[in-house]
Amino acid sequence: MRALFYKLIYTEIPEDFTHQWIRPLSIVWGIATAALLYGLLFLFGSLDAFQAFYHYFDTPGKEGLLYLFLLVTFLGVSFRAYFAVTSITQHDEHVGFVLEDRYVTFVISSVIMQNILMGVLTVFIGLLLFFFGYSAFDAFELSFLSDFFQRVVDAVPTLVQLPYWPALIVTYLVITLSEYGWHRMGHESRLLWLLAHRPHHISTTLCSATVVEADPAFPLGLLWKTIALALIGSVIAKLFHQGNTFFIELAMLRMGWGITEIFNHTSAFYARILKNKWMYSVMTFFGSGPYHILHHSSLPEHAMANLGGGVFLMWDRVFGTYFKPTEKIPPLGLTGQPDIYLNPLNMALSGLLQIVYELKNNKGVVVRLKILFGGIFYAPPVSKSFIKKPLLSEQGAEMSLKPIDLSMIERANKTNMAESS
């Protein structure tokens, strides 16, 4: 059983794997995900928000605005689709190395695997809630949370009736600070990093076919970003301005960011954006493009760079995590670009397996609490990285990797290994 387990999580996609259908498939994948799925998500925050936007404009006297809204939506998705495709087709020319079929297959299959696991976890949560008396729809759609949040907002009093613009600015500042805080937690909490955010930083080159957006074990992260942040914004708006949650105003600003977000994960356009004054100015305003690509740098000094949240990356500037894009695109991926197993199941489960391994093999309440709630740089006495290939020998400053075989992995698994990031 153990040998089968090791085989499932450590068997890699063959190094010479290639096929003529991989590149066309990656383009279709990029359009379907980066342009359509993530496009609508980033443009509006959620599909529910899109519907609310539509119904807001679909009223007498606002027909013209409705058509304009639909046109902007179409153009935004089309814009993302074009650059989703060119991020792949122009990768080799502008990045300087070939986008390998093997790596594209690994990332796409990893995202599919993680979405399957997210679906399984969501069903499990739904069944659990159904067991406690919620209806099937409420349990699986979690719509009862939206109803609960609405009741919370309705109960919030308006403490100070601020004018329109000051109230809008305060609401925007609080929402963007919350977004910054959530992203920073994903990098500082070892639990959130290992279970949720690390897969997003695996890729060593960025295009629409190599972006890992799915969090394998934390659909709660998506719940936070789509519902809880909206709750925070609505509560703050209600505290300072009666009868207006500024949904439309903030959503319009988000649409602008959502269009430029496609450049956050496109290595091929890094240098070209820096050389184009107009594009660079737009990216500077939204904190997109090269600014976010620098966030994916594997250099240690960029581990906390440009977490986002607000125009001009204002919260990064406030908290000292702002970095100006470097002249050349930095190396990307996990810190130090460790050699990892190109196995989609490993990608999805490695963080969870590490946490379980540490809880099982370490003693003491304090140590176990640090395993769960400690910072990213905490290394328990006994630890093991399931995603990084073991470094079995060291000569001077150079590490050498022994060729992979399952017996070697089983022996290496008994070695205590600490993962810094």
C-alpha cells in the first residue's frame, strides 16, 4: 500500500513527453480559463455580482447604460482572450526559452486535479451542513451565508452620515486593506501557504496555460474573497453612509483592474510593458503586469513583494512591501527554484501531507500549535517536504540530485527535512 502511495504521488510526467495537440489544447485552455472563467470572476468578483450589475442597469431609463455595460464586458473578455492566446504563442520568442509540452501538461492537469479535490471538499461540506438541517440548495451553494451577511448589514447602524465621496473613499480603503491582509496571510501563515497559496507560486514561467489559480484544500479562500470582503465593504459603507454600499462604483473600478489582470501572469509581455510608457502607466495605477510578476519572483528579497490591494499598490507602500519592477524579468517560482515533482496529485496534496506528517511525528502541544498557526519560516523538529525532491548530497556550494526511484524516495522520507517556503 505504501509503495502504491509513493508511486501515485511521486511518478512524474516523462521528461521526453510531447505531442502535437498540447499547444492547441493549451490555447483552448487559456481562452476558457484566463479569458472566460477568470475573466468574469476578476471583472466582477463573482457571477452573482455580474447578475447584480446586469439587473441594476436593466431598468427603465438605463437601457443605454445596460448596452454600454454589456459592450465593456464583451470587450474586456475579448481583450483577455487575445492576450491569453498571445501569452502562449509569443512565449518562446519573448521569454527566451521553449514552453515545454511536459510542463504545460503538468500545470493543466494539476489545476484539473485541484478543482476535482475542491469539488469533493465542497460536497463534503455540503453533506455536513445538510446533516445539520440545512436544505440541499443552501448546503451545497452556501447561499445561507449570503442571507446571514445581508441580515448583518441590515442591522448595522449609520454612525456618521459622511458625504458621498469621503464615504466611498473610506469604504474603498477598508476593502483593499482587507484584500492586502488576506494575501499577506497567505504568505506569512504556514498553514495557508502550504494548503492554499503555494500552488499558485509553483510556475517557473507564466502564461495563460501555466497559471495555477485553484486552491486545492481551501475553497474557503474563495468564499472569503467573494463574500466576506463584500460583507466588510457593505458594513463599512453602512456605518458612514446610509442607503449606499457603493457596489456599482467599486465594481466599475474592479472591472478596470480585471481587464489588466491578464498581464499579471504573462512573462512574454514583461519587458514590452516596461518599454511602453502608456501601458506601464496603466499597470502602475492598477498594480498589475510587471508589478505582480515580480511578486512571483523566486529571489528571496521578493518573497513579500507587491501583495496588492488598492491603486498604485498603496498598501504595499504603507507596509513596506512595495517593489519597483526590475529591468529584466526575475527568475520565477518558489524561492530558490527547488526541483519539484511534476505530478498533479503531488501538487494538490503535498501541503496537506506535510501538515499531517508533522502533526503525526512531532510531540508536544506547543510544537503542534506552531505547525498549524506558526509563521512561514517556522520549521518543526521533524518535517518533510513532499513536493521538493530530496537533496541527498552536498559538495561545497553545489547540491546534486540522485536519479529518482521509489526505494530512494522511501528512504529519503525518513529524513527530517525543513521547508522554508
